[in-house]
Amino acid sequence: MKARNTILLPGIISIIILICAQIIIVSGIWKQKDEMFNLRYRIYSQDALEYMDRNWGTDGFDTARLLIGSYSAKTAPELAGITNDSLLEARKKDVLYFVTTVLTREQDLSEFLSAYFESQGIEKEFSSKVKINYFELIYNDRRIPIFINQEQPGSGIQEAGKLKHRGRPGSTSQILVKGDRSENNNFRLDFEYYIDIRDKQRLVLRETSFSLALSVFSIFAVVALFMKTYRNLMMEKRLSSLKTDFINNMTHELKTPLSTITVAGKTLEMPQVINDGKRIMETAKLIGKQSVHLNQLINMILEISMWERTQFEIEKKKVRIEETIREIVDCFRNGSGQSASISETYDFSSAEMELDPVYFTTLINNLLSNAVKYSGDGPEIEVRGFTSGNNAVIMISDNGIGISRTDQRHIFEKFYRAGSGNIHKYKGLGLGLYYVKKIAEAHGGNVTVSSRTGKGSTFTVTIPYKI
Ligand code: ADP
């Protein structure tokens, strides 16, 4: 668990740093593109204004100025004569409303800009806004301030226009096209004209999309690579610990017959045994039995390491399936399965099938020995054989200790031993089921397990009648 954390934690932290760095880079690119976008429109707007001035001698606000001029000439004396403060304030509001409405409606700049943008092949849809900074009426050198922008947040900047956006005037989403100051005998006006391109977000996104896609892709690639490396590393670790367990079990398994043989050899040297023919026979039998066991273990390991190097090859023969299984079970019953009660039921639709009798015997034997090994006293084993579709199915059930769900996922792996790893309560090397799986697969079939801890296990081998 500790090892897992030492790899996982730095990995996750690095990925988070990478994501943050990507966010910073992409937002930087976004900002840059946004500014470039504004700059482009500002330049086009200046060009448009110059064009207008050159060809028509106007900036688009001449009519508005004229209207405001004549309105001011009429209103300035009126306001100069009002002494009541609240009445004066109310009139000032009316005046301001008039000025903003005129500046917004009686100008030709918006229409011209839109046409100019279209002619330049850039987005022509935008909303415009007029921001009044200062407006005062003048009557006989007396100045009557109507509106002063204090340049403070919420100071009541007088805005007019079609803008529905909530952005602050002059914020990045709005582009300043023109600032203007006009003055005559009746008024002084200072205002700014802004535009806001409707599809700006989408257009900037389109320009940023390549960097965005690249950054998302790089994050995904790094995460995927990390996950793959992490999984491989974990698998390596598991395999290495399985190998250590295997070596421990193996040493134990080999040492037992070896020390029996050593002791038996010493026994034969003892003077009181040398002349005892019966004891010599018994000891020789013991040595023989242990040597066979030793040989079996070594063969099994050699065979498995050979499978790793070469393709697993089987020699198939036509056999009578029920007869073959019965013989294997009988043999087992009279040999190492003497303590078990074994029941058999068969229902094969086709009497004959093709399989390698030697390997098939090993497969059934391994399952039967496990059923005995992992059951307490008086194991009850049930062997069932039947046909399902094109397959022969053989099920071997026991009433033993069962296998937990987690172990069920791994028991067919090489060297895997459930739970205890290298505890020698049940002898074994963790190769029996690996062998079973390999043999079943070499016949084109498979093996599965269903089990409940404490209730017993059922192994199901499925082999097609014909591959
Ligand atoms: P081994 O028996 O040498 O440990 P196997 O590959 O035959 O190796 O089995 C792998 C593991 O599966 C065993 O360690 C055991 O925990 C579990 N197992 C196999 N068969 C049974 C069974 N019939 N009942 C309970 N557990 C079993």
C-alpha cells in the first residue's frame, strides 16, 4: 500500500501541476488572441472613420451635434432661470435623456461601420454604445453642468445604446472607436463611442481552438501514459511478489522429500538396519516414493517453463468422453482421493470427442486433488458431465473452504495462491489451476469458478466437441 502511494501520489501531483500549467498557458493565449481581436477591430474602425472623413467630411455625429446645439440654445435660458433645486434636477434629467437618445439614434457611424466591416470580410454584427463623460449647457457665459462622469465605479456613467452586455465601459469586450469633444456657445459635450462584436467569444475560441485541443490532448496523453505505466508497474510488483512466494513454497516442497531421502539414507547406514531386510525394504520404498514425488515436482516446473518458450502443443485423439472421465475419476478414487466420497452424473449427447488424453487427465486430476486438498475431513465431491450446445461441460464441485471473490479473479494466474501466499497449511506451488486453464484453452475451451467462502467451490470446464 505504501509503495502504491509513493508512486501514485507524485504522479497525481505532477498531473495536477501539468493541468494548472496548461490552464495558465491556454488562458494566456486566449487573452492574447482577445487583445489581437480588439486591436484588429480598432484598426478597421479607425480606417472606416478616416474613410468617412475623407469622402464625406463627417464622423457620423454631425446631425446629432446640430440637434443638440439647437436644443441647447432653447433649453439653456430656461434652465438658467429655474431657481427651484428639485425642479432644476428634474429638468437636467430630461436634458440628459434627450442628449443620449440623440447621440444614439441620430448617428450614422454604426451603419457605416457595419457596411465597412462587411466589405473587409470580417464579422459585421455588433452592438454599439455611447458613453457621455461630460455635458454642460452654457448661457451667457454661465455654465450649467448637466452630467459629469466622476470616473468612479457606480458613479452613474451615462450610457446609451443597444448594448445588452453588462461589461464595464472600456472593458476588454468593448472596443473604443471614437472619443469626441464638441463645444459652442450653448453646450459643451464629451463622449465616447464603443462597439461590442456579438460573436467575439466564438471567434476568439475558433482562433484558440488549436492550442486548446493540443493542450487537452497532451493532458489526456500524459494521464493515459501514466495510468499504463502505473498498471504495468503494479503488475510487475505483483508478479515479483508472487515469484518470491513461489520460491518459498518451492523450497519447502522440495526440501520435504529431500530431507526424507537424506534421513532414509542415514538410516540405511545404521548397523542395526544393515542386517534387517524388512527395514531396508521399507526405507528403500520410502526413498523411491519421495524420489517420484521430487521428480514430479521438477517435471512440472520444467514443463511450465517450456510452455513459456514454445507454443503449447497437444496431441488430440478421438476418445469416448464418458468412459475417459469415469476412468480418471476411478483412478483418483483409488489413489489420492481415498478419503473423499465422489459422486458422478453424466449426460453427453455425443459419445466421442477429440482431446489429448494425457493433458485431459492432468486437468481433471488437478481439479479433483484441489477439491480434496481444500476441503476439511470427509470431502464430498460431485462430478457432472453434460452437453451444452457444441460443448462438453464438466463440473467438479466440493464442499470445501471456498474461495473469496477477490481470489477468484486471480487463482488461474501462475504462482497465485489464495490469501496466505506462502503459508504451508495447504501444500502447493500455485501452478495447478494455471495448468488447468492452459490445457482447457489449448483444447479451445475455458475454465471458470463459482464459489462462496466456507460453502465450497465449483469449477466448470467447457471444451468444444470439435474446434
Ligand atoms: P496450489 O493448490 O498449488 O496452491 P492451484 O493453482 O491449484 O495452486 O490453486 C490456486 C489457489 O486456488 C490455491 O492456493 C487455493 O487457495 C485456491 N483453490 C484451488 N482449488 C480450490 C478449491 N477446490 N477450494 C478452495 N480453494 C481452492
